[in-house]
Amino acid sequence: MLAVVSLDFDPSTSLFGLSLRLETLGLAGAILLVLVFAALSAGRTNLVATANGVAGAIEPKLRRDDLILIAFGAVPGAVIGGRLGYALVHFDYYSANPRAITDPGQGGFSLTLAVVLGTLTAITVARLLGAPIGRWLGVAAIPALLGLGLGKLAMVLGGTGQGSYSAASWATSYVGPGPWGSANPGFPAVPSQAIEGGLDLALAVLVLVLPFLLRLMDRPWRSPAGPGPASKRQWAFLAGGRRFLTVLGLWAVVRFAAAFTWRDARVVGPLVAEQVVLLLVAVVALFGPPAVGAIRRVRAASAAGRAARRSARAENAAEAAADRLADETSNSDATAADSAAP
């Protein structure tokens, strides 16, 4: 008997006389948490980064009433993108049955293009509202990661998203009657949904602490003020719309890594079809024209900072040399005066 993690529970519950799946409740809770987190973030005062990355003028707070409209605006894009992504992954079937693409009762949805197209339609709604798109994207970055991570973990409650079959001790199997969301739920398999969800949450924590770590590294350790973080600043790739692109690209990398545990058929070497799409998303988000501009600004700001520190050190050295020369001159005058005295 394989030593695996056996999950035996009822995936449904009764609430107000209605039978609901635990996975659905978990997804609803994740969406609510994302909206609350985004609303709290939108209510904070944001600083606008100047060209050299130092915080500048204060802008008004974002309108929280725009949040619901923007969130609803993401829904049609997510549905269309998810369906198109699923058809792309199963291209051999849908190329022969194109009408099945519009049949919501057949097949499923793909997350990658759902996120991309959902973002585009949300941006369209924000533009119609006259909302600052870059600032909203910056606010949405961390909540989106939290939603993706918690949504993946909620899939554990429904047995959905199980990966390839495995005999590892940490493989999971569903021994209850179900119904479960994966085929052959009783067979031990890699918990791909839990792995991806955990990686998404770890990435959210990393993005949150990365500005502090960068400030810590940017502080000149030989400064008279002593070691510690540098003054607060906004890094170009972690501010505004560029922050969302950075998070999107890193999420694509994380999902790409987790996809190696999926059951999907390999189409290009060891890669499944969605990994090819994820590679494209990661490259465009991290190395596309907006990313190149941000990287250049970061390099320019870093070079300017190094030049300023070199100039400050040179000035300090010149002042020290002048002080030593003045001291030597004063000592020489004093010695000459002593020698001339009777």
C-alpha cells in the first residue's frame, strides 16, 4: 500500500438549504479577499516616482467605487480568454469541431489567457471611466497574485487540478465518493494545484519585501549614518503599470515551472501546450518594450547614484586633503614663530 496523503471528506456542504461545493465557496472567498485587499490598497496615498526613481509629488487617492466596475470589466475578457486558451491547448479537437468552442458545457477554461485578456478588458473599462490605469495596475498586482494563489489552493477542496500520477509519499489521493474534479481521483498524484498555489503566495510575499531588500542593498554601508536601508524610493519595475507587468511575468514563470507536474500531453519536447503560451507571456511582460524602458531607467538611476557617490567621496577626500594642508601650514607657521622668538 502506497504511503500517500489520502483525502476523505465531502466536497459539498449545505448552506441556507442550498448544496454548494467547498471549492466554489473557497473561490468566492478568494475573490472577496482580493477585492477587499485592492480596496484597502486603493485608499492609500500613492507617491509618484520621478525620473531618477525618488518619490515625488502626492496624487489624490484612487476612487474605490471604480474598483467594482473595473473588476466586472475583467470578467468577459477572462471568460473569452479562458475559452480560447483551452481551445488552443486542445487544438486538435477544436480545429475539427470549431463550434464546440462556444459551447460552455463542453470542455473547460485555461487560466493563462484568462488572466491576460481579463486584464485587457479591465484596462478598457478603466479607460472609459477616466481612471489612472497605471496606478490601478500597480494596486492590482499583489491582490491578483493572492487571488491566483488562493484560488489554486481552493481547488484542493474539489479534487480539481491533480497532476501526474506519482508514488511519492506526498502525493495526494481522494478516497471519498466525491464527485471530484480530476479523473481517477483515487490514484495517488502530484498535488499540482497546491504546488502552484503555494508558489503564487510565496511570489506575492517576495514582491512585497523586495523593495525593502533593494533599499537595504542600495544603502552605502560605509556611510556616516551607518548600515541600514536607504531612503524610501520607488523602483521603476515595481511601480505603477510596470509593477503589474513584472508580477505577470514572474507569475508566468512560476506557472511554467508548476506545469511540469501536469498530466497534459507534451507537444514540444518536455513542454505542454500551455507552457509555450506561458513562455510568450513571460517574455513579453518581462522583456517587452515597456520592460526594456523600465530596465534602462533603473540602470540610468543606478549609474547616476554611483556617480553621485563617487563625486561625494572625491569631495570628501579633497576636503580632508585641504584640512591636512591647512593643519601642516599652521604647524609650520607655529614652528617658524617659535624659532624666531629670542
